Amino acid sequence: MYISTLILDVPAPRMITLERQLFQSVLISWKSPELNSMNENKIVSAYHIYVDGQFRLAVMAKEKTRALIDNVDADKVHNY
């Protein structure tokens, strides 16, 4: 499994982790971005999760920092 983040003008999540890989799904988690003087006015409202370039789900930033992604082929390398 390969996990990457898209860097924009908003802070990126930290420590993206594969918590569990199941037969057809994966559970990932992450830490909220660190705020510093360069991005302290930026607000993350949601995390958009893509698998192989396709949007799969959105997680509201204030709700949680983990997601269960269904319909993922465990025998294939994916980009998240």
C-alpha cells in the first residue's frame, strides 16, 4: 500500500497510517495538521479521501480522523 498527500495551500494531515487491512476494505487514520505562523489562518473543514485518483469519501475534520474505505482490492497496490 502506498499513501500520499496532495499539498495545497492548506496544511496536510500528519502521520497517515494504515491501521487495518481487511479482505475488501482498509481502515486508515491520521493526525490533524500542525498549525504554525505560515498556516495559522487556514482551517481544515474536511478531509477528502481518494483511491487511485478517484474520490471515495469525505470526513468532516471536527468529527474524526480515521476512515474505513470499502471495495479495495487487497491484492493490488493503491495510491491514497
